[in-house]
Amino acid sequence: MISPYFLALEKDIKTDAFLPSMRVRTIYFGGGTPSLVDEDYIERVFEWIVEEANSVLINEVTIEANPENITRNKVRRYRDIGINRVSLGIQACEDEVLKLSGRSHNLSDSEKAAGILREEFDNLNFDFIVGLPGMTMRTVEKNLEFVIRFNPDHVSVYTLEFHESAPLTRLVDSGLIKLPKPEKIAQMFDFMASELLKMGYVRYEISNFAKPGKESIHNLAYWKSLNYLGFGVSAGGHVGRYRYVKTLDIKEYIKDPTKLSYESENDDCKEMKEVLFMGLRLLEGVDVEGLKREFGGIFDAFLEDALNTDLFELKGGNLKLSEKGLKDLFESFEFVVGWDCRD
């Protein structure tokens, strides 16, 4: 028996206005804990997309997974379904840090899962978070030792983000748990990044490092503002100038999977800002001539103002974050979002 959520997801996919005209290149199962879901459901979603799309020329299918959910049988079933890339949520390689952060896995789970996945897949990502409670530079060193041991093709390194409803947020606010100081978090990130570069990874996006040729094709579509569709609660999509996010409430989604929490048919100004906000995350930056063709005088005015700061620079025909801009990400992206459009 299919669950109410997946009945809604089936309706979402089969009634989507854009999918019948789409050529599907990548699929990403994420946004939570899809490795908890029975593989039969994952296979059905895959089949629904293939049935409804205009054409399917898939070169990357990713699933996010938690270490405690990984078994040999599960990952072999993933391969049979057509999944060829796994993103494993390691987060940290120290049990005390994982425990303080409320994670349900431990280092032993991560080691077992990484070992299985490394044997079964040739495209593997590890997710790490710096700035977790109790984290020290020694934790980062253990993370790097883990990377050396299992040699993933791709590594993502994020800094801790808070959500008001999260139990960890309440514990920090109450003073029961302390986080590393911001300057320490920056040191941890910089150290991990520099060591990954020494190992042969290329930093191609603010938080993402890949062996040459192993960049995330799916995520590049986000950062380059290509067309993509989102299915499921809180999923987002972008087609032309139209951007949307599905309802954030799972009960509302089950009632009506077409319900949105956000939608916008962007004008030149808003679309340009969103293209810049995403594209400047890439270390190569954004193509200046392409943006001039698409946005004309508005982009010319932005470019002039941006280059009058020390946050951006021109290199090889691309506008990119400067070294200072990479260090002061909040200031850089606040400049983009807050820029006053004119032409």
C-alpha cells in the first residue's frame, strides 16, 4: 500500500505543467532523509518522472543518505533502480560532537556506510558541517583522516545553520550547549578547505570540493540558474523567469500537492539578482557577456557598482567574488540582494 505522502507526490509529478516538455538530465532525491524510505517508493518516483518527461537522458541520479540507514542490500537496490551517486551525511567524525548535535548515527555507523558505498559506487559525496557543538580543530583533523581513508569523489563542507524549530537551537539559546566562536569556525573551514586542495580536490563552489570531473551536475543546474523542477514538500523549481517553492507543510502537501509557499514571475531586476546570488557561489563566477545580453543596462549598472567595492573582481570574462568577498560572504551577498536596480 502506497502512503498518503507518495500518493500526493505521484499526483504532483503526473499533473506538473512543465515536466511533459522537459528533457531530464539529472534527478536528486534529497531534502531530508530519503534513505529512510523503502526503496520501492524511490523506484516508483523514478518511474513516474521517466513516464511523464518529454525525454530522459540521465547522466546523474543522486540520493542523500544517513549513515545509520545504509546496508549492502539497500545500496545494491539503489544501483538497480538507476541511482549512480550517493551523498552521505557524515557531518563529523567524533561521537561526542554527533551526540551533542542530536545526530542519530555515530562514527562506527559512518565507517560502515562509507566502506559499503565506496565498494558499490564510483561517485560518492561526503557532507560535513563545521561549527557543531563541541567541535575543535581535532574534529576537523579526524574528518580529513576519514576523507583520506575512504577517498570520496566529492566533499561538501557547510557551516552550521540554525532553524528556530530545531532542538539544537533551543539548547544553544538556553545556554545548555555552546558553539565554537565564529573566528574558530572560520579557522576550521579554512583549514579543511586548504587540506582538501592538497589532496587533489578542486573547490568549485563556496562549500563544495570535487575530484576533477566529479562536480555535482545537478547542483550546478541550481547555481547556473538552469531550468529545474521540484517535487515534494518544500521543493523548489525554476523555469525561465518563474520560480516557486511548494508548501512547507506536509499535511497541506498531502491535501493539495500543487499548493505553493512562494512563486514569482521575475522581472529583469529580480531575476538578475537571483542569477547573481546563485552564480557567484561558483568560484569561476558568472559570465559577464551572457549577463549583459540577458539583462542589458541593469547589469551594466550593477557591474560598475560591484567593481567599485573590494568584494568582486573580473577575471577571464567572469565576475567573481574576490578573496575578500569569499571571506565576507554575508557582506557580498547582502550587496547583491540589497542593490538598487536601475538602468
